[in-house]
Amino acid sequence: MVPAPRTLLRGVRKLAPAQVMTVDAKGAMATRPYWQLRAQRPAQPMGERAWLVRVRSALLAAVERQNTAADVPVGVLLSGGLDSSLLVGLLAELGHNDLQTFSIGFGDQGDESGNEFQYSDAVANHFRTRHHKFLVADHEVLDALPEVVDQMSEPMVSQDVAAFYLLSKRVAQSVKVVMSGQGADEVFGGYFWCPLMAAESGSPVERFRRHYFDRDHGEYLATVGDEYALTDVTTDYVAARLAEPFADTFLDQVLRFDATTLIVDDPVKRVDNMTMAWGLEARVPFLAHTLVELAMTMPPELKLKEGGKWPLKAIARGLIPNSVIDRPKGYFPVPAFKYPQGAFLDFMRGVLDSDACRNRGLFRREMVERLLAEPMQHYTRLQGAKVWHLALLEYWLQRHVDRR
């Protein structure tokens, strides 16, 4: 992702989160921030129980507010993970009956399952929701890729983008507003790299880089043509953002960075783009500003208890099935993008071997050939298939730039 104000396209800029732009009668432009997120402890220390009471109250209020603000029935995108399952539980606690829930799954790849229906079914059965689940064949995913990429405001390499697009297509036939669990991991420290970063030594950007940067700058330079050989703007940008004031600890810096930058241009953007492609509005209670502001004042060590997201796990006890709370963390699985082979690899090869790609000169051919020769031997630190990342970027350029 490319954080504001930059974009992938020369001459195009975007407004940063929490900023407002004014344009006067002469065309002069000025920007200013209207909100700043602080990650500092409150003046009066609180115990664990007090934190849980406050977080639960803020989350419950966010769920109720985002549900009652709709004049149509609100469904839930139920992945089977803790976050979306907790939303279902809280809605049930608030007295919302006849709730519709929606899950999607894909073909298995080797030992990796393409669905998490066992968990979403457990939640749907527990709360007796009107549950809809959709199993999508791989060929349908591949057929939909041109439409998916056309809906991307910027390139999005995450494997679940197509999943959200295809799920939204089906959900929009039943409801027009849904809740999603987006943001809980970022706000409450649910990702595996948080404790790994915490255990590292060195400067903040070095601790961050070792576990989050998908590629080091040297690999970037070995991937792109000479015309695109920028200096290491990534390290400079991340170092500056982590060093901003009003964060008490290194993990406070990381979690604030996640909530104010990374989530904006990655998970939130892809869910918003893919749902709105079908006129479906996705709401994200875990990103209600009142809840985020509260969570950022919580000591990071509380968030990281029990493998991360401890406050949400504690709130969920007794409300949703323990099998969902205690399960290993999962991700929206679309194995065909993670393990490129067969028709999917043929598609990527066609994109990267096309005249458009060769003439653009964005990628060095030796790197392209290496990734195509061994597509399942080259993964990023966050377990993304590198050949898919290159193919998606090039295909986005073909669909959004070359056709204009």
C-alpha cells in the first residue's frame, strides 16, 4: 500500500486520514489535521477489570449505534473468527433477533482448507441466525478477477479481496448493510508480529522492519527497472511515523501506526471497495473512534495477553462458543492466490509475459522469470506469494492506466 499523500500515479495525490483540505476562491489549497490519536496511559491507572468494563461498554455502544443508524436490516459478515463472532454475540445480547449472517469458502489447496465453516456454523447455530454460506469454485474466482481489479481504487494484493467481492455479490441480494470485524487485530494487537517486535532490540524502525516489511529495499531494487529505483522511502516514512509524539512505548507506536495508516489503505479500503461495488455498505464497529481512542490508552501488555486481543477474548467468554475463542488465529483463506499453480499460475504468467508488461519495464525480467519458475518457493514475510503481488500490480496498471 502507498500511504498518503503519495499514490502510485505521477501527479496524483490523496488526502491523508484525519485531514481536511480547504480551497479558496483563487484556487490556493491548504490542509490541516482535525484529529490526532494518542497512545498514552490515562492519568489514573486502572486494573484489568476496569479496563474490561470500559472496553466492553465502548464496544457495545459502537455496535448498537452502527446497527440503529440503519433504516434497513443489518447483517454480519461471519468469518468464524473471534471478531465477527463477537459482533453476532453482542447484537444478540442487545436483543436483535432474526439476524442474518454470511460466510464464504473456497477450494482447498493441499493441506490448507479454503473455508472456516466449522467455526461460523458453530456461531450461527449457537445464536440461531439465518445463516447463508457460499462455497465458491476456483474457476469463479478466476473469472471474476477482471471485475475485482476494476473495483480497486489502488492495487490490493491481499488474497481476500476477491473473497469480499464475491461474498458481497451474494450478500447484497439479502441485505444492504453489514457489519464486519475489520480493525480488531490492529487496535487490540492480534497479529503474530506484535510480540515478536516487542522482543527485539534496536531502533523502532529496525524492530518493525524485521517482522513487517514484506521486502527489504535491496530486493525492491532487484525487482524494479532502473527508472523506478527510488531511494528507501519506506524506511524513512515508517521511522518518521513511529517517532511521532504522544506514544508511551514502542508497541504504542506500532499499534497507533497500524490504526492510523496501514489499516486505512489496506483492510478497510479493500472491504469498502469490494462491498460498495455491489451497493453494500460495510460498517466496522471495532473502528469506532471512541473505542479506538480508549483502546490506545490501554497498556499494550494487556492487549498481548493470551496471544493477543486479550480484552476481546475476555469479553467473549460466556457469550460465544469457546471453540471460536480458543481456536488458532485464521485468515480469510483463498488458497489459490497463496499457492499459485494451474489456471491461476497460467493467468499470472500471461500477465507478466504480456507485451504491456515487457514494454512498461517496471519489473526486471530476471526477477519475473525466477518467480514464475518457482512460484511456491518465494513468499514475503507475511506469507504472500511474490509472483501474485507482481502480477496483480501489473494487471491493475493494464486495467486502470493502459485502457484510459
